[in-house]
Amino acid sequence: TAQAMTNSPLTVRSLVKWWALRLRDDSEAGLRRWYADPEWPLLVVGSCLFLSFVLHWLGYRLAVHQIGWGSPLFEPTEWEGRTGWRKPMVFGISNAMIFVSMRQALRCQRLVPRSVVAHVAAWSTAVEVSIITLQAWRGVPSHFNKSTPLDASLYAIKLCGVSVLGVTCFLAAAGVVAQPVSANRVQLSALRHGMALMCLAALVGFGQVVYGHAPRAPTTADEYARCLAATAGAVAGPCYEIHGKAIVKLAHFLPLHATEVLLLLTWAIDHASVRDGHVLLHVAAAGCWSISIIGLWQTFIGEDLRSPGLHVGVAVLFSLGCVPIAFLRVLFAPLSGGKHGHQH
């Protein structure tokens, strides 16, 4: 058991098991507490979203390899594009991850009612992702699709759902800043940095909607080609997926899940009893902020972050390096001997 290993000398070989046991035990206990907490709607809807992700991923892989029954379940399909399977899969797993952060933020503040905000966030997201999934099954785009009255209505409802989720994110972020209740200084810093980055991602998402609806001048030949690739041949440009050479969605994605990363680091710091844990948390947070700002700037000027110039590439490497450096310092800390393990 995890408790039995706490008092045993650790080696590199046993370290993996040491962490795995703690992750298993804390995950089981955390899920039980979550189900009994006011934020239980986030767990219920998040579990459904995760299950949807798994089923769609499995169906997609079977379709790619043509394994299973005939059409339409396993007919030839695609990943990218406006009718590809990326959206129902990614929106499922992404929102399930966001709910983990939302739950932790809500329980560490007293500014807004935990149960009300959890219900609003959970069920509005359920509506949004359901529409995205429905449109994928219908074989029509879910984003910016106003081609028929039905599609326009579904698109409007989807926008309302994601807008409501965005508001709840801002409320939770305001709570951990203005009226926090967490006694864990490292965890509170992780939530403040992470939720601020999540709010930045929400603002970028709003900007994507504005950009997608704004009339634009004819694009360059290079942007035409990139639009064709991003839409799987559906649109030659201009398209909302591309700005110059930049893939617009990267600016939204990079800050979106920083909270989960920082909370995982906080959990590891707590178990390893690292003395400089707060410093390591800020190092990782600085990396998250840095890569998010670089991605936002590169998108704004229309440059592809996947093929950066020398200076941007070096900045990206340093930014990304901050997170694994902090994790490695914490993950190997129990080998240094002395007191280790989570203290309640």
C-alpha cells in the first residue's frame, strides 16, 4: 500500500510505484468526495463527456482501419475539417479536464455559490458539446454554420452554452482571487495562475468568434493552401481556422489547460514535501504564461508557431522547459531521503 511504502527507503525502481499508488489512492478518494460535494454536476457531466471522447476515439480508429460493421458507423472518415471527428472528441475530453479545475476552484472560494455555478457550468456545457456531437453525426459543421434555420438555431444555442461556461470560469477565477478559503499556499497560487490563464483562453475564444464572423479581404495563396488543409478541402479561404500562416485555435488551446498542469504539480509537491515547492510552482506558471503569450502574439501577427524563427523557437523551448523541470525536481525529491509523503 501507499502508507506501507511511505516509511520504506525508496529507489529509482520503486519510485514509479510510490507515485502510482498515491495517484490511485488520491484519485479514488477524490472522486468519492467530489460526488458528495456541491460540485457533483461537474463530475456527472464530465464523466459523460469523457465517455463520449473514448467512444468517438474508438469509433474513429475503427473507421480509419475499416474494422467493424458497415456504414454509417465505420465508413471512411477524417480527423480534421469542419465535419471531422476531432471536434466531438476534443471538446469532450477538454471540457472534462476543465471541470476538474472548475471543481477545485469553486471549493477553494466563497465569493459565489458553489452548487449554483457548478450546475450552470455543467449543464450549459452538456448542451454545447451535445450540439457539436450531433452536428458531427449529421455530417455538417457545428461552428459558424447558418446554412439552414436548424443549423443557425443550433449554432446560436451552442454559442450561448459556451458563453455561459465562460462566465462561470470568470466567476470561479474571481472567487479564488477575491475570497479564497484554501489554506494551501501552493494550491492557491496554482489556481490563481491557472484560472487566469483559463479566462485568457475564454477571451481568445470570444475573439475567434468575432474573427470568424468579420468580413475579410482576399487572402494570399499561402493562406488559401492552409485553409484547404485545415478544412479538409472544404474552403479555400478566407477561413476562420487560419490567420496568415497561423492556426488560430492554438492561441486558444495553449492557455486553456494550464490549471490542470499546475494542480497536478501542486499535488506532487504536497506528497513529496518539497521545501521550495512554491518557487517551483511559480517557475511552471511562468512557463505556462510565457508559451501562452508567445502563441497569442504569433497568431496575432499571422506566424505559424509550429515553424518559428530562431528567436521565437528559443523562447518556446525555454517556456516549455519550465514545466518539466519543475516536475522532475518534485518527482525525484522522495529519493533524497528524510521525510516524504503527504501529511494530513
